[in-house]
Amino acid sequence: MTTNRRAFTQGLAVLGISVATPALAQAKTVEVAMKQSPKMLFVPGIANIRSGDTLHWTNAYSTTHTVTFDPAMAAIPANVVLPAGVAPFGSGNIEEDGSFSHTFTVKGTYKYVCKYHEAMGMVGTVIVT
């Protein structure tokens, strides 16, 4: 005897039993702060996200920062890493109370810098799974 899923689920519902269906993972936004005390840095320094998630960087300080995913704009090009096939990108200048968002759709490891404060350790990593 074969029972189809719909009939089986309806039969369970009559008995007061619910069957949960797995929800699709919803994209999320992860906040990254640009800090400068005691030193310039991105917080968190490493963001672990899923494909389709967005990172949102915010600068609460009067010092101009950038979010630079372009090795050609880095003082040390090896500080910027992109997965194969991903074109360089960046925020441009982010002034006080400014922000920048980017949605990551390609899985892999991304490394980025603030082009003005890279030498001071303002570097970050995004791991997209």
C-alpha cells in the first residue's frame, strides 16, 4: 500500500500531530563596525556568513575609512584575496556615520583592507559558505 505525503500529513493533522517542514535559510545581514580605539580595526575581524548574506560596515568616527577588496589599491596586495572569478570591488571613502553594504554570492575566502589604515592593522576576512 502506498500513501502519499499530503494524505499522510493530513491524517496526522487530524490526530493533532503537526509535521514541520524545513524552512529555507533566509539571508541575513551581519554588522561590521569600523573601530579606532585602541587601534584601527574591523569588528568582527573575521565574518563567517552564507552565500546570499550581506555585510554592512559602519563608520561611527570622524576618520575616513574604506572597505577595499581590490589588491591593486592595497599597500600590500597579498592582504586582499578574492575567490576565483570575483572582480575587485570596494566602498570608496566612508565618512563619519557613513556605511557600505555588500551581498556575497560566491563562496570562498575574501580578505580586505581599509586602504588608509592597512599598515595599522585594519584588515578583515569574510568566509562565505
